[in-house]
Amino acid sequence: MDGLDDDDGARHRARMQAACVDAQAALLGLPLAPEHRPGVLHYFGIAAAMAALVMEHPLEPGDEPAALFVPVSPEQR
């Protein structure tokens, strides 16, 4: 992030992710027990990291969604 070192950027992302989790739970009327919150935040962070990887890949005008997703194991590559 501009003007932030890695630690500050990580703390900022963690605060933003926590705010997002809290807002979404409130919007859905989903009670989030205090003892569950750290785990929810952990997995939300994992999902955010995966989404960032997807968003790094530029789409071309001719790209279309697959009609069927078939997972491929690393050995099949």
C-alpha cells in the first residue's frame, strides 16, 4: 500500500477484513460468537488472499466462463 510498510499494510488489511466480517454478519443477522470470531477472520483472510490471486489475472475480451468446471490434480498438468 502506498505510504505503508508491510506490517502497517497487513494491519490495515486485517482491520478492513474484520470490519467486512462484522458488517456482513450484521447484514445477514448472523450471530458471531466471540470465541468463533478469530477462526472466521482467519478463513476470511484465506478467502481474500485467494480472491486477490484471481483478480491479478487479466481477462481478455474473448474470455468466457467455462460451461463446466472439472478440477485437475497437479499430477495431470
